[in-house]
Amino acid sequence: MSKDKQKSKMTDREKATGIGVSIGVVVGAVIGQLTDDVGLWIAICIALGAGIGATVGGFFDPE
């Protein structure tokens, strides 16, 4: 099998960061809609979600 067709293996930290960002987008959109400032809240919640996801993922990925 060539290198192009091999699946990349994501670490637990990468998975947790992706989940955190996804949750941040949803939460930011909801809060932003309620406060009429979607752009601000999406940006804040994405940053918080990525940070929390990377931190939580670090507990499961002992690198």
C-alpha cells in the first residue's frame, strides 16, 4: 500500500481538540444568536474549546 493511501493516525489530543472546536462553534453560535453578536462569541468559544480539548486530550496522550 502506498503512503498516499494510508490512513493517518490521529492522536487523542488531536481528536479532543477537534471535538472541542466543534462544540465551541455550536455553543458560540447559540450564545451569539441570543446576544446578537455571533462573530464575537464564535471566536471566543472556538478558542476556549480548542484550549480545553487540547488540555483534556493531553491527559490521554502521554507524549
